[in-house]
Amino acid sequence: MKITIVGAGGNIGKRLVAEAANRNHHLNLITSKNISDFHLENTNNVKATQVDIFDTQKLAKAFEDSDAVISAYAPPQDNNDLLIEASKSLVEASKKANTRLIAVGGAGSLKVSDDLLLVDAPSFPEAYKAIAKSHLTTLNNVYRPEKELNWTNVSPSAYIFEGERTERFKIAEDHLISNEKNESAISMEDFAVAILNEVNDSKFIKKRFTVGY
């Protein structure tokens, strides 16, 4: 399977690359980094290119022949709303290339109860509210109204960290996953596993899902 990964050089992107490479997928990495920076054992089926995410035509060209596109794009910290425009470009480029799009979303848009989102909870850190609200707007205004594209949005748990690949995690749709101590967490390694599983399983077409312990 040929998979294009946007934002491949970021923290989540690098885990996605490693997981996809371990599954022997052909990889097209949209990144400013060199292939050697990813420390893969076998790079025969890997290429890396630089494409402006806002240049929809060139992005669509880069997506050609991909069975799926996975986006781990993260906007600059001083302009979180660029996520919204970048996501519109990703959607249009994926439609032009006739491929599926799986995009990493945010945890803030998850429900902690039927009438309360995590981003609106009193305990939600103020420092992360801006990006959380950009992810929420993107989910509600870009992805959910989209009827043509086979899209999937994937939210991590409240806390995502560098950890282990255990393959022991839970899946839910719109409600935050937490354990008996009310802790909500997922390693970036297991987050990547769940996303690559979805590439194969296609359980959440035109839906959002989340991953946690």
C-alpha cells in the first residue's frame, strides 16, 4: 500500500513513519527533513518531498497514486487558525487525487460528558485552548460537513507522550477515554499503531475516533 504522510518530521509524524515502514508500506513523506533523518532500516520504498500545504494543486499532485494520506500537520504556535485553512487544502487535494484522508485532530473536542467538551472543562489548561479550539472548528466546519471525501479525524487522549508501543489501548468515537484514576493518556507510538490500523480496517469512514488507555 502507498501512504503519503504530511508533517512526517514532527513528533507524531515520525512515529507514523516508523510504524508504516515496519508494515512495509510504500511511503511518500511530505516533510522538510531528509530520509536519513528518520533512521529507517530500509528506505528503498521511501521518498521525501517538500510541498507547500497551502498549494492545493501541488499537494494533489503529491498525493497521486496514494491509497491513503495521513496528515500530522501542526500549525505554528502563533497562528493556530492556519490549521483550518491547511485542512481545507488537504481535503481538496485529497479529493482531486481521489484518495482517503486521515487527519490528526485534538483532544479538546472530545466529550467528557454528554453536554461538556474537554476544552470547556474547568481543568483544561489555558495554554492549550487556542489550538484546541482550532481543532474543534476544523472538525465541525471542515470535516463533518464533507460528504464527498472519505475522511477520518483521529483525536489523541488528553495527554500524549513519548512512550512504548504496546498495542494495548481502547478506541472510542466522541467521548474522552480515561482509566479508573480519571487519567487520559496515550503514547505517540500506540497512537501511530491505531492510525495505521485504521488505514487497513476502515472502521471510521467520515467519522472521528479517539485512542487511549
